[in-house]
Amino acid sequence: MTASSIRIALAALLLLSSTACAEGTRTESSRMDWRQDGARLGIASAQGTVSITAATPTGRFGVQAGDQVLRVDGVPVHKVGELTDALSASDKPSVPVTVRRAGRDQVISVPTAAWRAVQPPPPPRPPAPPSPPDRP
């Protein structure tokens, strides 16, 4: 192999691996179903798209079931945690959120107070280490 053919092969390998890594980050999926005092908020993310699956009572969270959340205060969101963190951590009373609703992109004002109570469930605990073997 010549030096130039090795460079071409390495460049192709690098391009393929970076594309695979980028696709891997977009295919992460997660769900959250939060309930408290008669209120419910369901959020799902898959392939970089965050969707609202439930939001009751109507108007409490500022979003509706079926909304796809695109940006919070101008910052793109791709995961459930990015959405909940951005809205619950804001010190503003409301934040502009870009959603796709009924096929149209629109900016809505989302009140942040209700989101401060929304906390995703903690990650599962790691398994306990195995106990040491019995000695005779």
C-alpha cells in the first residue's frame, strides 16, 4: 500500500466512525412519567426528538400532549433530561419554548414554577457486589 492509499483508508474509517458516533447519540431514548397531587406529565425522547405524551391539568405545564419540544429559550433539546433541567433550573417566571404542534412550529411561553417540582426518577442502583466465598 502506498502512503496516499493508507491516508485515504484512514480518512474513510474516521468518517465512518464519526458518523456512527453521531448517529448513536441521536438514537438514545428515554421516558419519564411524573405524577403528583392529580397532575401528570409524560415525556419521551427517541432519536433526538422530545415529545410530550401527557400534560394534565391543561395549562399547568404550558405544553400539550402531542407537542414535540424543539428548543427551550433558544437552546435545542434532544433528551428528556435536557428539557426538565432547562425548565426547572430557570429563575425566570416563564421561558419561551419552541414546539411543533399539529405540524407547525410555534413559540409558547411556558411557566417554570410547575416544572420545578418535576424531577426525573433517580437512576437504578448498581447491583450489590458478590459476597466473598466461604472459607473452610
